Amino acid sequence: MSRNARINALLLLAVAALAVLPLVLGLGDHKEEPFAGSDAEAETAITEIEPDYEPWFSPLYEPPSGEVESALFALQAALGAGVLAYYFGLRRGRRQGEERALAASEDATAPGITPEGD
């Protein structure tokens, strides 16, 4: 197994451990919603500190359930990752194209090379 394959395998193992260990170890069992987002935690803390607090505004769209909210968040993350991947791929492709064009122009102007018609 090559060094890069070992590193990739270790990284995949670490990601899997980060996803599975909180579930296996029962972290968050003492809560009603153990893996709720930071928004819910902030709302709980605010209502404990100031019970009469009223938000300044309400959301434009309230998903019908937590699963739908999670799905929309995952979709947003996937779209953002796709845009970033496209941008970096486009930059890399352009850079490689420029390098090939530069190498081709240097090869064509190298001394000792004559055009085919001579």
C-alpha cells in the first residue's frame, strides 16, 4: 500500500470515527434532542436568562419538521461545495492550459527546429 493510500485510509477512518463515536458513546443522551443545532441551544440559553425575550423578527420559511430542516441544510452545504469545487477546478484547468500553451510555444521557438516546409 502506497503512502498516499495509507494517509487516505487513515483520514477516512478518522471521519468515520467522528461520525460514529458520539452515537456509540451516547453523548447527548441526557437531552431531549441530543444533536440539535446551535440555534436551538442559543434559544434555550436566552429563554433561561430572559424569559420575556421576544425575537426581533421571524423566519421567512419554517420547515415542517427537523428532518426537512436538516435536509435543506445538507442541500445548501452540497451546493456550496459544488460551487467551490467548480471554481477551483476551473482555476486549475486554466492554469494547466496556460502552462501547456507556454510549453508548446517554447518548443516551437526552440533553436535547431526548422519548420516542415524547409
